[in-house]
Amino acid sequence: MAGHAASDRDRGGRTRADGSRSSDPRDEIIAAATRLFAEKGYADTTMKAVADAVGLRQPSVYYWFRNKEELLHATASINRYSATVVALLTANDSAPPPAKLYRLLYEDTRHICLLRPLDYHQVESIAYQRPQEFSQFWADYRALFDGVVAFIEDSQKLKNFRSSDSLSAAAAALGLNEGLQKLRRHHAGSVAAVDFPIPVPALDDVSAVAHLSATTTLLSHLVDHTSLDTVRAEAMAIELPPDSQ
């Protein structure tokens, strides 16, 4: 923002309307905006409404986002990480395709789980309603989907995977990622309240949830299930640049 370096914004939160300070208001602002976009629509959501929802003074919201369009862009870019991972794995000539698929599914699941307090499903719902304004969301999602399809087909060509429809398989894999993210998100709330039997020892463990998603998909495709441990080890040994993780 004008008059403020990015490092200044990183040092601490802005003062709330009640005088308290938030340690990480940016994520709270994005989450509140996403909720309001879903409830009221983009056009009817004001920066004042976002500020009120977070409990911040309106100037404090402008400290992080110059306008509503910047908020929309921040919401729409949440698939960028996974699209970047696809590009990095595709450029890796040494890792076998099953390992690439495992690592991609692991990274995508882990990423959307760590978006909290932002709800991936809320963002996706808005993206369906406003495809033109969320064109970047869908472009990144398409890159992710195409990456999953490519790694499945490459694994099939090498006879590591059994024959199946790669498009349906990719849709199912990403649906599992998103479903486990939703289950983890609600674990401390409604799911815990009804004593729902959770097959994961600890849904608070993001890495465990990510491994569960990747493992489940790989086991549904591998010709030799005993190779899973090798595939997992190869996948997690793939080096990704620090700024992509």
C-alpha cells in the first residue's frame, strides 16, 4: 500500500474496532470477504461490511487491500500453488509418474487444508457463480486437473497403473482431496458433535490427511499394491523449491 512497505505489514496486526490487535488479519479479511461474496454477491459486498465482519476499522482493511478487486483476486488465486507444483513435477525427468501423482495429490490436499480460515468450498462455490471474474481460479484448476490426468496416463503407459478412464479418475482424485479438506475443517465442529467415526487417527495432522488422500487414490490404480511404500518414498524425495512449498 502507499506509504507502507510489505515488511511493515508483516510485522504485526492492525488495531480492531474494539482496540485489540489481530496477529494475522489478512487471512481473516479474505475469509470474511469470501463468506460475504457467497452470501450477498460480489456487487453487494462493501469494504465496510468486510471490516465489520472481521471487527476491524475500515481503514485497516484498506491497509491490506486497496479495493474490493484486490480482495477478489486474493480469493481467486488459491489454486495457483497446485498449478505451480504441476509445472515443477512435469519438468522433473527423473521421478517416475506414480511418484509424481502421489506428490501432487499430497501437496494439493495439504495446501487446501492449510487455507484455513479460508474455506475452499466457499471459494469454489463463488467461482461457479462468477466464472469470468474467477477465470484465474479455473485456469489454475484446469492446470491441476490436466496434471493429474497426465500423470495417470503416463503411469498406465508404463503398466504401473491398471487401465481406467483417466478423466474420471482425475475427477475422483481431486474430489477426494477436497472432501477430506472439508471433513478436516468441520472435525472440531459438527462432525465431532455427532461422534462421527473418523478413519484418520488425527485430522489435525495435515500431513496425515494429505498422505491418506494420495494413498487412497494410488491404491485404486496401482497394479502392484506392494509397491506403494516405494512410490511414497520416491514421491516425498522429490525436491521442490522452498518458495513453492
